[in-house]
Amino acid sequence: MDHIALHELHAHADKPAIQNRKHSSQGHVIPIMELGQRLVEQGIRVTFINTEVNHKLVASNWLDKDRFGHLISMVSIPDGLELWEDRSDLCKLTLSILQTMSDKLEELIETIKKEDSSKVTCVIADDSMGWAIRVAMKMGVRRTAFWPASVATLASLLSFQKLIDDRIINEKGIPVTDQTIQLSETMPPIKPENLGWACFKDEATIEATFRLVKEAVEASRLIEWFICNSSTELEAAAFSLFPQLLLIGPLLASNRLADQAGHFWQEDPTCLTWLDQQQCSVIYIAFGSFTIFNKTQFEELALGLELSNKPFLWVVRPGMTKETTTDCPDGYMERVGSRGRIVSWAPQQKVLAHPSVACFMSHCGWNSTLEGVTNGLPFLCWPYFADQFHNETYICDIWKTGLRLDKDERGIITRGEIRSKVEKLLSDKTFTVKAMDIRKKVPSSLRKCGCSHSNLSNFIEWIQER
């Protein structure tokens, strides 16, 4: 039986103002867990390797262990920091990973060789972890890179040398102009400040994350497959720039009603019962695993939802505000009554598939974007940083399935702006029509003989070759 080492070791944090970040983005964990489940369905054994901090969160909230537990082993290796050290210092964390984790991965693979009857036959690494590819190369193990986000975002990483040559960034990855980047006429424009490694305020962190990018791009020359969680229906222009990429997504699309692995918090399934009691006009609001609001913005969002006079389901996860509490304004729940429901974490795929949900107010992470798209929902876009702005451009300017929420001169999205955009989105059926049109197109890639289905099938066959 083939034994695959599947890595989600992505070191990801948001802007330096945010404190106490202890884990990476779920946008990397969830899709690679989905990929692992696709592999075990074909009888392939998977060792899912995570950092110790992420491992504890994922393992404690994995609801479907019985189904996959005998073929997926959840293990961890240290990131080089002590458990009490602050992982919101991304510069420190990144340098620690680069210095220590390759040796730890090599030790783990050697241990598997000694203790397991089946050796590791392939390493599938998140593409941001180029050092894992080098470890596999050194140990004579077959190598695959996996990219969980949009191809447009990956294209900007793969084009870093062109950005240096065009004097958009310097040799350390730091933007030296505010000139908008457009890698092709039909691709989303990118502001230099929103490049994946450049969205931090301090230069030391930019330099450290840019080093990861460069090492990942160099390591990509050593791989045998480069698979991506996207489809040609969604990103034909970006794919045309790098046809060597193999699109196998959206990985979530065929699993909309299943329990999902990779969550950091326990889901509250009672919100589905609440949705059963609503009409078809619910606003679903969720901002992923690391968006942070200040008190003013949190209150404006709460009051905007109240003013919309629409039923809403709002995910307010622990630590969502810079303050210690996430309390709504005084008397808020009494005024909103039964038309508002707030939960700490939701079974998002099941929520978005529910017929009562009319639109999705989102941070536009790629996972959330794919989930909204595959359910035919229009978006209200509230990106926070990096690739989320690229995805917002897809939604608002290319697919035309949503609206931006614009900030005022203070950098706040006001209650009036929220009410106005909710009314516009739900009253103009054009957005829903376009969203439903994309919903019909995307699954064609996943059907038998579709591009994504064929690529994934060929990849699995390659893994199973002796």
C-alpha cells in the first residue's frame, strides 16, 4: 500500500498589529485535508504532518475520524519555538521554521521507514514549504507541490523575478512603487502592498516571508507534479500563464454536505435548525480564521445588520476583535430578536448549501470563495489582506457575482454602507443569475472526464505506480 506524507506546515499570520496568533490559516489546512481524504478513498495511506500547535486544534475538532482514522495518521513536528513563545511574530516563526523543521521532517520520515511496513512513497507539500520538497529530494522520495489558493495568487509568487526586473519590488521583496500589477490583460490586478509576502508593515517580516517564496519557487523545479485547488472554469487566464500547473479543484465542491476536517474550532450545528425556520433571505456573515476588527468596526457591522432588517447568521469566533470581548451594543439581541443568530463557528459548507441563505458576506478567502461559488451565492466582499483582495476582484469585476463594501475616510465600513449594499445585492437579481451560472459551470471539471477529475485521477494513478 502506498504511504504518502501530506504536509500542511504553512506559517501564516496577519498584520503585525494583531496579537496572540497561535496558528496558521485554515485556508491551507482544510483543502490539504480534503486532498488527503480523496487519496484514502483510493486506498492510499496518508500521514498528515502539521505543526504541534495546529495539530492539537485540528485533531481535537476532527468529526470524521472513524471514517478515515485507519488510513490517515495525524502527526506533528515542532516549529522550533517553545509552546509559550509568541507565534504572531511571523518573522521569528518563519526563521525558526527554516532553521529547524527540515531536520525534524527528515527524522520523521526515517522513523516511518523503521516502524512501518510501508515506506513513504511520495511527499505532497504545501508549496510555501519548499524545504519539505528538498527533504524529499534528498531522501529519494517522489515529490508533489500543492497550492490551496487561487492560481492568480500563485502566479504572482512564481513571477517574483519579473516583479524585481520591472522594479515593482526590490531584491528583498519590498514594494518600491504603488503601480498596479497585471500579469495579463484578463487577470485580476494586484496592488504591490497586497502581494502575499508584502502585506506586513515591518520590512524584517517581509524579507523573511519573501525568502520562503523564493525557496518555494526554486524547490518547485524539483517536483514531479504541481497540483492546484482551482479549475479552468474559474481561472482560465491565470492557468494559461502557467500551463504546467494541474488543476484538481475545487476540492470542496463535491463534499458540500459532508463533515469537514481541518477546523480549529468546534462547529455549532444548531444554526442549521435555526436556518430551517427562516425564509430565503438570510445573510450569512463569516470572516475566516484570522480577520480582526476593532471595537468601532465590530459595532458598525452589528448595527448595519440590524438596519438591513434581514435575518442573519453571523459567525463571531473567539478573538475576532482586538478587545477582550466581542459583545454587541447594549440591547442589540433584544432589538434584533429571533431574526439574528450569532455562533462562534459554523459548519460553513452546510450553511451555504441551505436554501434559506441568500448571500454571503465574506473575507474572500479562497476556501470561502469556492464554497460560495459552488453554492451559487452572491457575495458582499470584505477582504482583510493579501490574496483576499485578488479574490474580491474575481468576484466583483470578472465573475460579477458580488459587491464591494467600501470604507469611509476613517477606514471603517459604516452601518449605512452595509445596509445600502445588502439592499442593492438582494434587490438586483443579476448577481444571483450570474452566481447560478457559475455554479452550473464549475462542477463540469469534477465530473468524469472533466479536467479536474482527470488530473486528480492521473495523479492518483501516478502515486500508485510501483
